[in-house]
Amino acid sequence: MSKLWKPTLSQLEAGLDGLKVDDIKDETKVIITRAHHDFKEHEVPVTTPIVHSATYRINSVKHYSNILQEGGYIYVRLNNPTCEAVEVTMKLLEKGAGSVVFGSGMAAISTTLLSFLKAGDHVVSCASIYSGSYDFLKHHLPAFNIDVTFTGNDVNEMKKAIRPNTKVLYGESPSNPLITILDMEEFGRLGRTLNLTTIMDATCSSPVIIKPIQYGVDVVVHSGTKFLGGHSDLCAGVATTRTEDQWRTIFINRRAYGGILSPFEASLLLRGLKTLPIRVERECDNAQRLAEFLSTHPAVQKVYYPGLKSHKDHELAKKQMRKFGAMICFDIKGGVEPAKVFVQNLHVIQLAVSLGGVDSLISHPASMTHGPMIMTQDERDEHGIGDGQIRFSVGVEDSDDLINDLRQALDKALAVKA
Ligand SMILES: *Cc1c(COP(=O)(O)O)cnc(C)c1O
């Protein structure tokens, strides 16, 4: 494999600002990080401009080979300044060796998986993962003669499913729908002990809450469409690696499969990243308060939120996460009908799929994403989708307004049952 490509250094790692990277907090990193070769002194714009040129002028043939060795730009699909600005920021946030940005979370996930697998290999994956990832693993990898075994979201179960030809362990934490938490340290250790590549989808928490590479995980993937962008106005993905070789493998595969983000979207993503830490902090605080409120309402059967002592992974979440996240799952008593009444009577919280944005979004999987048009009852049972189950991504609105909205709609759901 060509050793030419290297992850771009940020100006902080290059020592250009005289600051030590490790001393700088996430809140500051997202604001000040730049690619070190970005701009000449005295010509630095505060906001990274969008460079949408498809190609870059080469001074001489020798210059071309210098670019390959020392970094720089040749063609938009290989890399470009706007995408690179996202990559250096994400690399520092995750404390990884390098990041690779993609046009969607699924592009990041599929390209990363294909980067570490070939025909005849085997993957062990948690079963409770994002539906698109499950579909890719279950229905698309077998076409490349790659076998997949699904297990519970538990490292011991994953360990038992390992075969001689296993190459990749794939996990997601926190996972939908029941917001289960995987032990990152055990997951990373299992992969390193057996020399398997560990890939973790940490979309539902964000790097502000947990940095899986610090626990020894090899590759962290994110749907940038969710918390990283944070405003439900773009589609993007990012993969960040523990080592430079892993970074290069994914970078070269992105070049081959062509899944890079557009510079326009990269600019939106950069803008979102600047407020990631403060948005997530507010969303998590709101979520904790709302989860506690929901647990007290008579229309609610059960609340799944790792910040509640009743959650089965509460202690683990406390150990490895900085906050408990902004995703809440709960069951409405009485099943499908009261749940539909509830979601259709909200005024502040909006009925929509997706998550991680400033807007509070809610959905009822049993009649929407996992409804009768899409799955059978058996499949819903297999995925742990209950009839009255509600998926709630908490935004940055005022928590009193959110509670009032929930209360009036829950009261209407109670009336249906009576
Ligand atoms: C949304 C999501 C994805 C897919 O991301 P896209 O940007 O929609 O391609 C992957 N994993 C998780 C956990 C997600 O929520």
C-alpha cells in the first residue's frame, strides 16, 4: 500500500499557535482548529471559506509528487481544504490519528467495513444497531462472500461468536431502541487481544460525551447528519482511526468508492461543529430532566435513559460517558393507539425521524420506521420494537416548554385508554 498519504496536521499539533493540544478543551478546539497549511500569515479568515474547485493548479510536475508526499490538493474527491478542516477538527475531538469525512453516515460505515474486509472473512456485529447498518451487514456484505454473525450488544456474547476467519467486530453505543451501552474498554481490548479491527458507531452520543479511541477502539464512525451537524440541515459521515495506517486504508478506500462529502456540506458541518459541545451539554441536561418527568407520568409504562438509576447500564454509562446523552426511549401504556394519539398531539416537539439536532424530534417506530408496511410482527420483536415504544431526541428548547408539551399530549393518550 502506498505510504504517501498522511493525515493533515492541525496548526495546534504543528505548534503554530504555541498551545499544547492536550491542554485545550473540546469547547475551544472546535472553534480554533485549522489545517496547518491552510493560509498565509496575516491572511487568515476567521471562518473557513468554501473551496469548491474540482481541481487544483500544479506548478510543476515535481510539485505534483511533493503534494503526494507532503500533503496539499490535487482533485476534489481525493481531498480539499473544506473537508480537511472538518477532518482536523474531528481528529482532535476524538483524539485519533486521523479522520476521513464522507457524504453520509452510511458512506462512512460501508466504506470503513469494506476497508477491513475481503471475500472469505467474517464479522461479529451487535444486532441492536441502526437499521441502515444492519441492512448493509445482513444483506449487502454476503454478496461479497463475507459472513456476519449478529449477537446481543454485549462483549462476552460477541467473543463467543468469533471464528478463525473473523476480522472485524462491529458495535454501536448508545444503541437504539433501548439505549443500551457497550463497554468500550472491553470491546477495544477484545479486538486488540485477538488482532481484530474494532469499529464503533458512536453517533448517538457524540465525541463530546465519549471518545472510544481512548478506550482502545480502532475506528469510530459517526453520522454527521445527527449531533455533529446538529441542525437537521445536512447529510454527512466521519470515520476516525486509532492509527495512521488505519486512516490511510480508509482514505484510499474513500478515493476508490468515491464517498467524499461536498465542500458546501463540509462548510455547514464545520459551522455545526463549532457549537457541538454547548448544544450537547444543553440537550443532555434537558434529557435528564425530561426522563425524570416521563418516569412519573401515569401514561408511561417504562423509560429507558442511561441517566436514570433504573436503566440496566446506568453504572457503566456513568463510568465511561461524560453525560448520559440526549436520546430517550419510553413505552406508552396501551400500545399503538395511545402512542399515535400522543405523538400526533405534540406542538413543540416535532414528529420526525432522525436525531441529534437542536429541534426536539419524536417518532413512533411501530407505526413509522418499523411499521407493518416495512416489517412483520416477528421482525419487530426481534429488533425489540414494542407497540407503544417512543423514540425521542431531545433538543435545546426550554425544558419547561418541553415538559408542558409532553404532559398535555400524555394526558390525551391516557384518555384514549379509558
Ligand atoms: C442516522 C444514523 C446512521 C446513518 O447516517 P446517515 O447520515 O443517515 O447515512 C448511522 N448510524 C446511526 C446510529 C444513525 O443514527
